[in-house]
Amino acid sequence: MIALKPSEKMAIRKALMKEMTASHFSWAGLWRPVSVALGLVIVIGAGISSAAEGSLPGDLLYPVKISFNEGLRTKLASSPDAAAVWATARIDRRLVEAETLAVNNDLDSAKQDKIVALLKSAISTSGESPLSVKPELKATLKAHSRILENISVSLPNNESRDSLGNLSSLVQGEEAELAKDEVATSLAEESTVAKDKTSAEKRAREVIKLFESSKTNLNSERLSELNQRLQIIQKGLDDGEAKLKSGDLGQAQSSFQQSDNVAKETKILLRAKNSFEPAKSSDEDKPKAPEPKPNDTKSAPGLQTPKASVEVRPKLEINLGL
């Protein structure tokens, strides 16, 4: 076997590099089409994934939302607490989808069945939730129970209303089951109380921010209801702080959780109000002119004014009361 000397190896390497430089060949050129194609796949995939987030049952991208987006988030929720929080979020997402379809009179039995199947799957997962997460699940179900009821009243008697009633019964049943599982938190630990306090304070700030952006669309009755909720949220924070200073960790945790739960419920209700209710017009607060009485207009002899038989749909309004 003939071995090349170091000087010969260097000469060959220089010649090869010179040829590669002189020709159109380059490793960068070879990989450029591959990297561009890969980049396009990533960008397009991310765009589809993002667009799928707004999809509803029956939409082309809804399977992407469920299988890819939510499947990925399920895998990333590795701890029991994270899995429980994500299960509650999935329940919230399914109910928002049902409410959106119902408001648009598009919640047929097939879409209801799809939502119910996914909802039951998320509820089954949430049943294994740690006790610390169950209050948030209860607040989520309570808020959506109110929203479903408010939307149902505004709908005519049709398939959407029937489907919404079935979902409402499911939500109320799960809410009742959670009420049976409630236990006292007398053995609270300082670390968990601190976590509950941080969560309650964060949620309270979110509600106040949402309130500031929504209050122009609230009438005096809804403002009063919302102020009552804000007072309860603040009282829970104040009571929790006082109990924490006195060393009563169980009562401190209970107060912080109550504040957090009311804030969670309020946030969901305000979100629904902003999404589903028509914007308040500037003319709504002005006094309306009296409608003319039937006798004020006279018909020509022998002619009768036909009466319109149009079904009046009640105006959708999300009640914020406790």
C-alpha cells in the first residue's frame, strides 16, 4: 500500500479546494434548497396550526386543532397539576365552541355529539385532578352553566337550542358531582397557600384589566353586578392575607381560593359577554319616543293592515350576577 506524504496530501487538498471554488459546486449551494424547503414547511405548518386555533367543529382545520395542537399540549403537560389545568382548559375550549355555534344557530346534533365526546374525554381526565385544581374546574363549569342558560333563552325553538340544552344538562351534572367531592383544606401547607395567593392576585388583576376594557358596554345593572363580584374578589384577598398573618393556613387558603374562583368565573363571563353580545350603541341610553297607538293610523275603507307574524328573538345578554 502506497502512503501519501503529508506534503502530497496538502497539495491534493489545495487543488480540490481550488476546483470547488472555481466551479459552481458548494456545500452551501447543495443545502440551500433543502433548508429553504424545510423552512417553508415549518412556516406553513405553523400558520396552519395558528389558523386552526379559531376553528369550530365542522371546519376543515378543526382536526388539526384537536389532534395536533391539543395533542402536543397534552404531551407537554407532564406533571399531574399541569395535566389537570390543561384538562380544565380543554373543557373551557369545548364549551366556548358550543356557545359560539349556538349563537350563530349552527349547533346541530352532529356537532353537539362531537363536542360532547371531546368534553367527556376532558372531564374524565379532570376527574383525576389534584384537589388543588378542582376549585378552578368548578368555577369554569359554573360560569359556562350561566352562559349556556343565557344563550338558550335568546334562541328560538330549534336544533341549536335543543343541543345547547343537552350540553347544559351535562355541565350541571358535572358541577353537582364536584360539589360532592368538596373537602375542607385544614391541612394546608405554607407553600400551597403562597401558590394560591399568587394565583388569586394574578387573576384579580386580569379581571380588573378586562373590566376596564368592557365597562363602556355594560349597563348600570351589569356594572352593579360586576362591582359586587370585584368586592368579593378583593375581600377574599384581604381575608386570606389576614388569616395568613395570624397563622391560620387552612382559612387563608380557603379565602384565596374563593377569590380566585370568583375571579375565574367572572373572567369567563366577561369574555362571553364581549364575544356574544352586540356592542352597546350610543342611542341605547337615550329615551325612546313613544310608539304610535294602533288607532293613530287609519286604513282606507275596506282595507285592513296585515299583521306581521315574525318571531321576535330575545336579545342575548350575559347575566353577571352571583
